[in-house]
Amino acid sequence: MADEMSSNDQNKIALAREYFMRADQGRRDVLDLFHEDAEIYFPKFGFGFGRQSFFEMVKGFEGSLEHIQHDYDGLKFIPSGDYLVVEGTSHGKMSGKSWAGGKTPGGRFCNVFKFQDGRISSLHVYLDPDYTGDDEARFRWG
Amino acid sequence: MHRELYEVIVQGDVVIVELSLNGTHRGPLELPKGIVPPSGKRMKAPCCDVFRLKDGKIQSFHCYPIVTDSSWLPDETPTR
């Protein structure tokens, strides 16, 4: 698939990789990758409008999230037009409990990026925010 | 419950659909801990489906988030 990718697709993938790395490192300049009026969606947080809403979403994890890292080598990139969909896993630790996507129930994600003029205009994150499986008992397959 | 489709993204044999599952809790819901009686509460669960196709059929299906948003469920343990 890599041979068929246009330079535009490769640029989108490079930008997404940069997003994951800056986000994992808690860098404030992750916002530079977004348009000022970017749209953000994250489960339970809902929709945020404006790139500052990214940090509003992150605040929801303050005091509980000890660290998170996306598994860069296993990311699957699906570029299409202005969109880039990324499936992958993450690992980390929250409130003293660890998770490792692919090994524990939590930690699988799918991000839908939309790009405009070389920056992210919207980011929709789909995952189970119950990273460490505290809510499993309430579900039939938990 | 019904599905509301927002965006369909296609790349080769991969189809991604952004959607939400919308509905109203009008009937008994069976859970491992017991049955939750009808609450009349509405749910809207955004999700993303990733289909990989082969020979005109679905080869794999990934639904994100894997676990449905449960914010509309009661906190207390339901009784049978």
C-alpha cells in the first residue's frame, strides 16, 4: 500500500505520527498541528470546538492518568481524500493500574483525522475511555 | 435503536463509517448482574466501524469503542 500512496497521503501520515508523539509527551505544541477552529471529539467528553478544547479534554484525565504511549510500530494508516483513519493500540498506566492494547481489553483506538491546508481540521477519537477495564462487570461480555 | 450515519470513508477494500447508535431504553435490559427495567432514558453512542472487504464480503469488522458508552446505565446494581 505504501507504494501507492501520494505525497499528500504521506504528509498526512507524518502529521498524524507527530500528533501521537507530541500528545504522548504532553507537549503543548501539539496544538500547532491543529487549525485554530479545529473540532475535537472524544468519548464521554463529547465535541469540542477550537483547538484549545484538546486540552479541556486532556484535563479530564488529570490526577488519574500516569502515562500513555501509542504503539507507533503497529499503527495502521488508511488515507482517503482529506481524511486519514488510524487504527492502533496504546499502553499506559492509570490510577495505579496498567493497560496494554491488544493484551488487555482497553487500549484499542481508531482516530479519524480530517486535514485542511496541511493541518488537522478535525479529530474524532473512538476508544473505550475505561482503559483499565473497571467497568467490565456491567457488560454481558465483561 | 437505530443507526445515524455521519461519514463514510472508502479506501480500496476498507470502508470506515462514523455513526451513532441512538435509541430509547423502553424494554428490560439483561446484564450479567441482573435486569435493568425500562428507564425511558435516551442514548446516543457515537462510534466508528471499520470494515475490510474481500471478494464482496466482510473479512473483518472492528467497532470502536469496543465497549458501549454506559453513562446512561444506573450506578446501582440491578436486581433480578
